[in-house]
Amino acid sequence: MRDLVATWMRAAERIVVLTGAGISAESGIPVFRGADGLWRRYRPEELATPEAFRERPSLVWEWYLWRRARIAEARPNAGHDALARLARRRPGVTLLTQNVDGLHQRAGTERPVELHGNLWRVRCAAGCGMSVLDAHDRPPRAELRCACGAWLRPGVVWFGEQLPADAVAAAIEAMEQANLVLVVGTSSVVYPVAALPAMAARRGARVVEVNVEDTPLTGAADAVLRGPAAAVLPALEEAL
Ligand code: BJW
């Protein structure tokens, strides 16, 4: 199966890679869903909402600062590295990510399209326009209040919020032009991102899933590479 996918990739002029939390799993970053997805007794779905932040901003910040600390200690893994090399070697590769951890950038991928924001960004929760990217090598900002007095919030997309319009536009354009879509380490249950591969498939693109288990996308994929991204992606690169 891997050699067949490599053949498709060699022939594809435009490749879109769509990643989710699974690609960072082997860097030690917990995924959202499943047994490892819990933080204390909360499910991510209970914390990643504007309502949770309105009701308990300190608790939500505590979760994000805990995640920042884990991510700061983590390193990009062989899967991130393989994708960064792929994008450097092949001009027609676009990397879309749902991840907010910044590990693709740290692996050397320039400007991945961040569909759910970035956890190192903070912005004013009241929308005064303040938005800043904290440095990765410094401790997270202790001051969680904006100069206007409102709370600062993580610059990520919570349930019920719109995705950044420029990222969505870039993702749709890439999907419309793709010959092949590689969907890596996502449960494919969170919309609108979960609908993107089908958009490319309708226009004739091949869809390849890389995951350790079945997802709602699996049945519709043209090929499935079963296994951890940090092993599957370097092996695929070798076969190219
Ligand atoms: C490995 C591995 C290894 C493990 N190697 N693989 C249509 C239908 C139904 C519902 C909706 C719909 N449209 C919108 C909705 C509502 C909602 C939604 O989708 N709900 C569903 C859950 C039912 N969507 C939204 O609310 C979105 N907004 C929106 O649609 O706005 C519309 C609007 C219009 C007008 C006005 C206002 C609004 C926003 C969604 C935002 C999602 N945010 C989060 C949090 C981000 C910040 C943060 O990080 O804290 O994004 S939730 C969380 O899920 C995070 C992720 O990016 C996202 C996806 O998760 P992901 O990456 O797939 O991770 P997991 O854990 O689910 O899966 C990991 C996978 O890896 C698994 O498959 C493992 O097997 C695999 N794996 N190890 C390879 N080593």
C-alpha cells in the first residue's frame, strides 16, 4: 500500500497534507479524544468553549498554561520532520493543520495554515484588537489581563466559533486544486475541517489516511496507511 501511495504522490502536482493531534502524539502531546484526552476530570470539549472561558477563565487558562508547558518541553518528531522535508522538496505541497502547538513550524515547515489558531497567541477576549504571539522560549505571560482591562484569551478556535477566514479560504483553495490529500492523525469528527477531504475527493483527488485506528474518513479513503505518523511518514518519504 505504501508503494502505491508513493506512486500517487510522485504523480501528484499538488498535494495537501491535513494534520491533527495524532501527529504530535509521539512528541508527548496528548490527543483530545480517547482515554488520554482527559485533563483532571474535564473533557477537552468542556474546556475548549467560549462558555467555559466566560464562566471559569482561570480554570481554562490553567489548562492552556499546562499544555504550553508540555509543548515547550516537547520536540517535533520524525513525522513533523518528514512533512517539513516534503514541503521543502516539492513546491506544490500545502500543509493544513488543526494543531495549535506550533510543532510544524519548529520542524521547519514555513507558514502552515493554522485552522484552529495557535496556543502561543494571546488576544483580548473583549475584542479590543490586541493580539500578540508569545515567544516560545520564554515562560508564558503571567499577566492575563489586556491593557484595556478585559481578560486575555488564548488565540485558538473554540467550539461554536468561526475559524479564521484567511485560513479557511487558503484551505478551500488548496483542496480545490489538490491531486492528493494526506490526512494524518485526526479523528475527522470536528467540522468544518472534517469536510475538507471530501471537497477534494469530489474533484477527483485521491485521499490517503494515516492513523493508528479507523475514523469516519476511513471508509471513504482511497488508501489507509495504518500506524503511528512518526513511523509511517518517514517510511513513505523513503519510498518516494
Ligand atoms: C494518531 C497517533 C499517531 C493518535 N499517529 N495518528 C457539522 C456537523 C456537526 C457539528 C458541527 C458541524 N459544523 C460545526 C459543528 C460544531 C463543531 C463540531 O464540529 N462539533 C463536532 C465535535 C460534532 N464545530 C465548531 O464548533 C467549529 N466552529 C464552527 O463550525 O463554527 C461555525 C460558525 C458559523 C457561524 C457563526 C459561528 C460559528 C469550531 C471547531 C473548533 C475546534 N477546536 C478544538 C480546540 C482548539 C483549541 C485547543 O487546542 O484547545 O480543536 S477542539 C479539538 O478538536 C481541537 C482539534 O484541532 C480538533 C480536532 O481534533 P483532532 O486533531 O482530530 O484530535 P483527536 O484527539 O480527535 O484525534 C486524534 C487522532 O489521532 C485519532 O484519530 C487517533 O487515532 C490518531 N492518533 N496517535 C497517527 N501516533
